[in-house]
Amino acid sequence: CFDYSSPKELIQKDREVSVMEQIAYIKLYETPKALKLGVNVFMLDLDVGFLTDPMPIIDTFIANPTADIFVQEDLIYLMNRTKVGWKTWFTEQLPNIGLFMCKGTHLTVRIFEIAWSSYQRVPVKDRRNPSKDQNCVLDAMRKARAFRGLKYAYLHNHTAVLVDKMY
């Protein structure tokens, strides 16, 4: 568990730092510090629930010699919010770091360093919006998979699901 108090890097005299920025700081700035020490990191958002005991997932992750990351599967979807009615079209799978297990390696450290650097370029006005930090991690993961051999696997949706995707 991470004992959090707002760090001096986030204290701003001219504006209030949003909760989303504080979460991004923990995920993107603090995580690589632990990874550098060789610590495996398990991040879990509050909107994620387990349908079974999570220990077999953790044990499988630790024992897996090839996967650097186990990540929850999310779906990108388009919504139609017109007078005709609400409709949803699912388009593709995508990693969701709401449930994220990451081995402490030089490659995973680099992912979070890149993500933190990318996040610094997000306009301040947009940092209050959810998923800005996640998008930075996903972009870094895609690049690492393509150019550096990162290997990640999706957790099965029958084991861990996004609460807001259950219906």
C-alpha cells in the first residue's frame, strides 16, 4: 500500500491540484521508483472488483517467465447519445491499468518514465479528466512492445472486471 500525502511537487500556489493529478503523480512518478528497486507492483483502482480470490492471479503472474505485465482488458466503445436512443458499439480491446501487475525491470521502469514525461505535456486544464495518466502508460506500452520487446498479457474478464462495464 502507498502512504500518500500531497508531495511538494504538486503543491501549486496559483491553482488547486485535482485528485486526478494526484493519482497520476502516484501512478506515473512514484511507480518507477519501486520498479527500479526490483519490486513488482500491483495497482488496483476502486472501480475494479474480483469475482474470486486474486491470489492465483498473482501467483501466475509471478511464475510467468515471459510476461512483464498483466493488465486488465478494457474495451473502447463509441456511444450514440441522440434522441434515437442510447447505443454502444465496441471497437477494440485495450489495456486498462485499473488492474495492473508489473514486474520490476529496466523495461517497465522506462515505460513509466516515458509515461510521466508524456503526462507533463498534457495541458493543465485537461489533467482533471480521467484516464489522462492511463493513456500515457498505454502509449508507452505500445512503443515498448513494438520497439523493445515488452510482453504483456490480459487478465481474463471472468476473474476481474471493470464494475462500470458490467450490465
